[in-house]
Amino acid sequence: MNSTICVHAGGHPDKETGAIMPPIYQTSTYVQESPGVHRGYEYTRSHNPTRTRLEEALSELEGGKYALSTASGLSAEMLIMHSLEKGSKVLCGDDVYGGTYRLFNKVFSSLHDFSFVDTTNLNLVEENLKALRPAMLWLETPSNPLLKVTSLKEVIALAHKYQCRVVVDNTFLSPILQNPLKFGADIVLHSLTKYINGHSDVVGGAMMTNCKETYDKLFFLQNAIGPSSSPFDSWLVLRGIKTLSLRMKAHCENGLKVASFLEKHSNVEKVLYPFLPSHPQHSIAAEQMKGAGGMVTFFMKGGLPEARRFLEKCKIFSLAESLGGVESMVDHPAIMTHASIPQSEREKIGLTDNLVRLSVGIEDIDDILNDLDNALKK
């Protein structure tokens, strides 16, 4: 079913020509027959036929009624924050993407009140819900980069008990491996830059929801502020979606093999991968996820000098700040993707200098393992 949706969602043949691959509507505006009389499109910031196709595909993939695609993942987060009333309280997972942490603490801290909590600890979550009465709970599962897995069923039910809406960043798994809307999430967020596009050539974001009121509010803000995805980027993501299901199968297979290999390596202290039995929330992951994807986090023996040498010696793995592409990438969160989080806060949650984050690609597994082994030995 997933592969069929990926190939056909948003991809019906062009009505005018029958072209099996829909054209890109690379236009900024549309001719009107009379003032206010048009064919559903006025200006590409508001609507564009290529973006419409993408949003149809995204909503079908995630199992939602509505979707909006944006210029970046962070611009989608911005719109969600603007949708809250001024002075709202937001409860956020304590292990999130560094850009999210920066957006909340450096940009929106003057508008809203943010608190951070380990969302895998349901007792702690309920204590904060009861004490703070937040308008929104923001979580990543698996989280970035510690790959904590939160029980969606339990935490969403708990949040709704206190009239708190829930946003789930589903970027690390894509709609192929996890569907938070089915567990009652109010909004699902994706960085389209990552797995959904999958080819490291687009920056984009998306939000999916089943609530018409939420969709209308977010669309109004998107149109008013302007961070819409371009026609060309929308077309590229549509193209990437066609192979999403196949790519995720390959990422899952390689990811598990890499995690198992690293867990036995003499130069590795600890490995975090949700489908390893050693993972603290392995049973929850097995219950709500169809696979664990290609994200693997591990702690090297030693410290920053050893980690830096390892990163410099990788050949197949590109040292880069992203993930989810067909090519393997390696990241040092403390210096790169999560550098905006103060060191004291990083260390508090266990994001140490010997932590390395891998985005395992779809290359031949023997080449991937040999590259890791050679770099670790050096």
C-alpha cells in the first residue's frame, strides 16, 4: 500500500496533455477572466497547482485530511508558533533539533513561555501538564539526536486530558514508518529536506492535520507571512516521494546492520537505535513504528579529539549537517546541528562531545561497514 501511494498520490496525469509526469507550474500569477473571477489560483504565494499536488500527496501519505508545504521545516515551526495566542505556554521535549531549540529560546521566547521535559517519562509529563497547563506539547519521537522514543498513544492521551494540543515532529521516520495522526496528534511536522525528498537537493517543510480549523489558521498565516514552497521545490519533492517507500526499506535494513555492527565494535562505548533490543524504549518502538529508519547515534570511546579524528577519516560518510538523503552522512551534534544549545544543557541530557550521529544511506552495506570500521580504527 505504501509503495502504491508513493507512486500515485498527487501524480494523476495532466488533464490537458495526458502527460504521465505532471508539469511544473513555474508561474508567479494567473490571468483572471474578470476581477475576482479565476480558476482557483490567483498568486503562487497563496496557491500553485504543483504545490497543490504535493500537499495532496503529503496528506494521503500521513493519513490526514489537510497538508501545507512550506519553504523550510523551521518556517513550518514558525507558523505553528504564530498560531498560538500570545503568552501561551509550550511544553517541549528536552531532546530536539538544535534549530527548534534556537527558534523557541531565541526567537519566540518573548511571545511564549517554553519549558522542556523528558517526554519518555510520563509521570514527569503529567506533572508539567498539571502545573503549567500548556497550550501545546511539542515532541520528537525518535528524538534528535538521542533517539528517545515516546509512547504516542499514552502521551497524546495524557496531553488531551489537560486540553493540550500535540505537535509531533515525524521527520526521522517519514510517513512510511510512523503516522502520529493515527494516535491522535493534532499536527504532524516534517522537514521535507530529509527523507521525504531524500536527495539532498531541496529545503522544505510540511504540516499535516485532520482539523479544518487548524488548517485554515495555518494557511492564513502562511499566506500572510509568505513562507510557501516554490513550484520547482514542490516538483522535486513530488519526484522524491515516488521512491520514498523503497528508500525507507533500504535505510531500515542498512541502519539496523550498522547499529548491530557498532554495538560490537571495540572502539564504541554505546549505541542508540530503537530496533536494537538494548534500546531503553525498544518495546514502544516495536509497537508504534514499522521500522527504525537510518538514524543511528553512538558514543565513541574517548572524547572530542577521538571523535574529530573519526569524522575526518570517513570516506563513504559525508561530514554534513543534514540527514535522510540516499547518501550516508555523519554529524557531530555538539559542534554542528546542536551547537545552538548551551553546553550545560547538552550535557544535562547526555549530548556529549563523544556522541556521533549517523544518517545511514542506501549504499552497499559492505562499503558502509568498511568505511566505519576503517575510520574507527584510525
